[in-house]
Amino acid sequence: MNKMKVLLIIIFLSFSGIVNAQVEWLSFEDAVEKSKTDPKPIFIDVYTDWCGWCKKMDVATFSEAKIAEMLQNDFHPVKFNAEQQESINFNNHEFKFIENGRRGYNELAIALLDGKLSYPSVVFLNEKMERITVLAGYRGPDDFYPILQFIGSGAYQNKTFEEFQKE
């Protein structure tokens, strides 16, 4: 009887949205590799360990069920620590960690964000590893979901975001 109660509670919580959805985050290298056999856009969450807004976006936005589902199904989702000390090889270039004051940054963060190290930032790359766009700053689920739909659907290729929203 106790097992049945636990099962019913879990089912209720999952339908009520209380149980948070989770994204299976990839490393940058893994996402690039996966895109070779499963072409779809790459979504990169550029964060730091000390960034409070990054943590809020993890909890409030990325754990929202419809956002987590779209990230998982329509993108190769990447969590990239901009202060990662391990080098990354991409497009025949080695992106290294650069010490800067008490912290530092990985050169890939500079490349992805055009030198504007602002956290949180998200970067969208197309199947050819070309940047679609960069969005700096916190975005809540209501603001973020339409952006994911716009890019995940491929609509960005032939219309503006404003045109997409009017549909």
C-alpha cells in the first residue's frame, strides 16, 4: 500500500510541474561531435561558478519542463564555464585558459561572446558551427521560451523575431 501512495504522489507531482525537468548537459566538445551525426543547433549556456543570475537561470528557466524538453530535443545543450581551465580544441585552434587577476577566462568564452564577458549569456550555433546569436543577461522562462522556439524551429533563417512573434 505504501508503494502505491508513493507512486501516486510522484505521478501527481510530475503532472503538477513541481518535479523539475532536467537537461542532460553536454561538454562543448561532445556537442560538436554529436552534431556531426545528428545535425541540429548547439545551445551554449556560458556561466561562471560565482554568478548568482546564472544559478537563478538554472533553477527558474532551464528546469522549466517545456524549456528543458525543447533544449533536449531540438538542440545539443552545452553548459560552458567561462573560467574553465582545461583547453578546448575546436576548428583547428586550441582555446586556452588565460589568467586575469584572481580568476581568469577561457579563450573560447571570448570567441563565443565577442570579447564581452557578461554572465549569464547564451549562444546559439547552427549546424555549420556558425553563430546565430548571443543573448546576454538573465531571461525568465516566459521570455526565454519564444526565443528557443524561434531558433529551434529554424524560423530565424527567414524571418525576424518580431515577425515570428506575430504568427
